[in-house]
Amino acid sequence: MSRDLLDRIDQRTRLAGHNRLALLLFRLGTRQLFGVNVFKVQEVLQRPALFRLPQLPAAFAGAADVRGRTVPVLDLARAIGHLSDTGEPRYLVVTEFNRSVQGFLVSGVERIVNIAVADIHPPPELGSENNYLTAVTRHQGELIQLIDVESVLAESAPRETDALPLAPISVPANVQREVLVVDDSRVARNRIRWVLEQLGLSATLLSDGRQALDHLQQIAQSGTRPQERYAMVISDIEMPAMDGYTLTTEIRRDPMLNDMFVLLHTSLSGVFNQAMVERVGADDFVPKYSERELADRITTRLAALA
């Protein structure tokens, strides 16, 4: 099951930039299907033996030896408060994102499906900050809930920012001090906003590419150039409704928006990212999360406007 399933992941990189998303589907001890972007998945294994490491946060189930590498492991059902009725999880999904490798225990792994991003929707508003869903969709009549693994990891293993403190930057009066931030992850939006506030800038926060494109076009149609409001757009790549690659492409196609500065900011690893950034016409790219590196790119952009 695992080898055949994961052998197909490399083929899915061809979906990048076509506003489609490949999801690895799994279960957490109930009938509910969950999904995660296959670009974040390195491999799926039968549950290995776990051992304790004294430095691991209490939320972790332990660590596993995966091909000679020590990988911290989270029981995903417990981490999100999802009650299982099938006993101990049987599989380990090894993931890489945000410049780190970690494993998630799940009860069952189903298959990889290819979903049009237009069919992926923001989750229902539950009025809780501890909502670990980043999107929902359907496949063959079944509801699929996409888990915000970035938020799960951030809650389970809080980290200090790597750039305390950031000095405010000097911005001339004629230079915009506002940045449009587009990301479906609550954790990501808050971290980017923190960087901007440290630099003395403000942010407008949106959760998907379609919202961002509509927002920019509405500003333009009102008679105001969006470039006069926003110094730049910082956008995630994987998002519901419209991904960051497509958002960038649409910005470049629109005569009212095409000279906006777009920085793509993603948790995904892989050499294909840089090629896709150039292909869609983004101005810059930085992997998550390095507050210092992100701040340096923002500062460089503001200096160019001065």
C-alpha cells in the first residue's frame, strides 16, 4: 500500500500552478476522512517503535528512527482532540514543512486524490481559535477535512521567534506602509503580521487567493490603484479557492494589477518551488518560517520604493 501510494507523489508535482491540489487521505479512528497536501509528505510507514526523548514537548507521543534519522512523532487524533474508536493508530505519515521533519500517527491511510482548488472551500466558522481545519472539500460524495498541520505543530511545539527583536524600518512619507497578507493558516497569518508590526508596518489579512484577487480588483474598480495602498503582497502557495501560483498569474494578467510586487511564502519544500515562482512571475520567494529572512525581504522591498 505505502510504496505504491507514495511512488505517485512525484508525479503530482505537475499539478503545481494548475490550480489543483493532490491530497493524501487518511482516517483518525473514525469514518471521517482527513487530508493533507502530498507535497508535505515524505513517506508513509507502518507504525514503528517509538522511544522517548527528554527534550520533546509533552504533546509528542515519542520519536521514531526513520532511515537512521530521529523524527519526532505526534498522535494526530490526540493533538486535535479527535476521539478514536479503533485503538492505537497503525501508520506513521512522515512530513516535511516549515524547514522541519516530523511524523503524524494516523489510524488508516486511504489514497491520493486530485482535487480542483475551486472545489476546496474554507471551513465553517466555529468561533474557536483552536480550529485545526484549513479547508473542506468532497470527493465521490465523501466530506474531506483538510488539517492545518502547521497550526497543530505550532500548538504542540511552541517555538520562539528567531528574530527578537526586529527594529522598525524608516519609511518615507510617500511610501506605502501596508502589506496584503494572504494565507489560509491562522498561525502563518499571525506570524507574518508579527513581523510587519515589528517593522512598523500594518497588514490586511485574507485567507485565500480568490478573496485577495477580488479585493485588489475591487480597489482598482473604485478608482484607486492597489499599488498606492499596498507596498507588496505576501501570499502562501497552497490555499483553498485559489492557490498562490494562480493568484500571481491572475495579478500579472490584470492591467490594473500587473506591476504589484508579489512575494510567495510557503511551508512546502522542494526544488520545484523556485522554478514555479519564476514561471508565474512572482517577484520573490521565501520558505517558512524565518522571521529574520522574511523581514529582510520586506525591508529590501520598502527600500526599493523609497
